[in-house]
Amino acid sequence: MANFDVNVQVNVLTENPPAGVASFTTALIAGIGDWAGSAVRSYESASDVNADSDLKYPMVQALLAAFQQSPSPAIVKAGRMSADVAPSVDWSIEDGGGTSDGGDSFKIWYNDIEIEYVSPIAQNEDAIATGLRNAANTALAAEPVTVSGATNHVILTADTTSDPFLYDHLFDGSGDADFDARVVVSGYIPANIDDKLDALVSDDSDWYGFSIDSRVNADLDAAAAWAELQIPKKMFIGQSSDADVLAGTAGAVTVDLKALGYEQSAILWKSNDAEQAAFAWLAKTLSADPDVETTIWAYKTLDGIISDETKVSTTEKNQVLDDYGSLFLPFKSTPVTGMGRSASGLPLDIIVTLNWVEARIQEAIVAQLIAYSNRNEKIPYTDIGISVMQATVEEVLANGVEAGHFEENSTEVTVPLLEDVSAADKTARLLRMRFVATAAGAIETVRVTGYILID
């Protein structure tokens, strides 16, 4: 039937932003797992974590540590990786040539199982190791771990590659020797950690910061190398108890990463490998949304984490800080993180700012190009069109000032006049732009000089 309906047409369009807006508020713990299905799982509460029976003990503890913090993250994620070899821990007990007293206590932990040996008489390190091995064989008979070792060694090795565990020790020797242990942990991930992390991103890329459940130098080095190459950017926070970090010895993970100048990685030294300090720090700090506010990484209290004040000397503290590592030490009796630097020496909040502005400018430009095209329009290569792109970048920088990324009145976007654009760039439809912005600083150290007048 003929009519004039075609004379009036109405099309209503929506301008949805393109998919893939980078998240900067989600932390992921990557570790050994063998669950089926998606390699990345999400959790919104401690109850969610406790309800997941597929999680292995180390990742459970990391996720619970994250939700224990205040402010608490809205969501955290766990990423499944397979191990190359079975995890193993070797305690080499050292006594400086003396002996214990009768009644001295020597403890190691496997996950949350305490294994104690009390010396009945004065004993050397070999006898104490034998006592601990016997106690461990009894306590861990039903666990997926094998006890071994000889002379002054106590070794726990997982029965399979999918049985990770946490560990710790505490020796209370009151005899004429200062008993302690050198701990050597097997590196179970590094053979192809980049492929394993790539697989997590392929499954779910909606996370920004990550840590791993390994404390081994080779694993930490490999994870940091992977983080440095990622686009969109990822941030890696590793944890180490290696004594070489305190001494600044060649081969220590902090020394290695500092020499490489990595920007996307940081290392927190923690005496107790079983404490999930690095992931707690990461999840708590990322709970601040950089679209709204910025925060420093220094001086964060961590609920459930014990201060290392008795484990670190002033000389060792200064060495770690010189190598751009961080520690968990008292600040006028309150344990806090310090000082929150990447391996390049830049404060981690500045790294977040760099990553944030790069992502948001790219996303804003992409959104404009798609929006115009979806309206069957184009951004013309004219001074007006150039100003559209200029305003797009200026809006992101203005948001950055509002959120605390940049100093007030420090941002400027420079674009060419149309008459100054080369014919080649016009033909290629390429617009070249520049911007400058001054990163907002933060006060972390204070010195006060006072003068008291006495009448």
C-alpha cells in the first residue's frame, strides 16, 4: 500500500563505550591450582573464599588476608597455574657450634599444622633436625607431603605438583647457641611462568595488580619480567624472605630488579613466608579507585600481619630501601609498609598514575572514534575536528587533576593547526598530539624544627 510514511524517519542510537575499559581496582593472586573450568575465579567476600573447596591453602590464606583489610577490596581474584615440579622446603638448622638446653622448643609449620620438638637434653643441630623429622612424620602422616632430610636438614616435599603449602619456623633455643634455620624453597613455576600468566589474561584480563604464591627468587624474577611487557599494564607485587635481600647480595631479587630498572614491579620483604603480606598490601591499596582518588603505598597498616622489627636491623632496613624494596616495620609503634617503591625507584602511586592516564586517554579516543562512526559521521580533519580530539584528552587530564594524579594548572594538550599538518599525515589520516602534566607529589617524610622562647 502506498503512503508517505517514509517522509518522516526517526532513528534512536545509543553510544555505548567500547568494551575493555581497564580496571585498576582488582588484585589477583596467581598460584598452584587444579580446578576445572575457568582459570580465573572471582570472590566478593571471605565467605565466597571459604565456600570454594577447590582452592589450595596458600591462595585461600592470601584471599582471606585481602578481605581482612580495611578498607576491604570489593572483589579479588585467584588465577590457576600448574607447577613444573613439586613444591619443596628445606630447613638447614644452624647453631653456631653450640648446643641447646634441655627443654628448648623448635617448631616448624606446614600450613596451619604446628610441628614441635622439645630437646630433652643439650643437643646439637643434627639431633634437633632428627627430632623435628620424627615429629613431622607423625604430625603429617595424613597430609600430601613427604618428610626427608639428613644431618641438620628437615625437608618437606609435596607429593604432587598440585599440592602447594605454606611454611614457617620458630626456634626458642635458650642454650649457648643461637639456633636458626636457612630456608631453601624450590622454584616450581619459572620454566614457563610467562605462558601461565598469559593464559590467565586470555581467560580474564579484568584485573590490574597481581602477586604469586611462590617466594622463590627465580619465580619472582620471572613474574616481574612478564609484568614489564604487558599492554594494558599490569603491576606485580612479590614477597620474599630471602636473607640476601637484607644484605643486598648479588642475586637477591631486589638487586636483580633494581638493576633492570623495572617500573611495574615491587618486592616486599617479610620474614614469615606464610604471612600473605604482599597480597594484603596490594588488595588494600587497589581498593582506592584511581578514577576518583589517589593514594600512596607507604604507611599502610595490614590487619593480621606481624611486624618484622625484631627480624631487621637498621643497616638491613636501609639496604632494602636502597634497593627499592619495602618492609613491614613499626612507625611509632604502629606496623606499616614502607616505602612503596617500584624496582625503578619511582613511588608506586606514580606508576599507577602513568598506567591510568595511558589507559584512559587511549580509551577516550577510541570511544570518540567509535561514537562518531556509529552515528554515520566522522571527525573531520579540520581545525574543528582537531579540537575535538584535543578536548577529549583535556577531559581525561582534568579528571586526573580532580582525582589527585596531577597538580592543578599543570596540564596542557598541544595540537597542530591544520595548516601546519603535513600532507603525508593528512593522507594517512594521522593526527599527532602531545600533552604535559606534572604528577602530584605526596608528603612522606617530615622534619620539624622548633624554637621555645623562655621569658
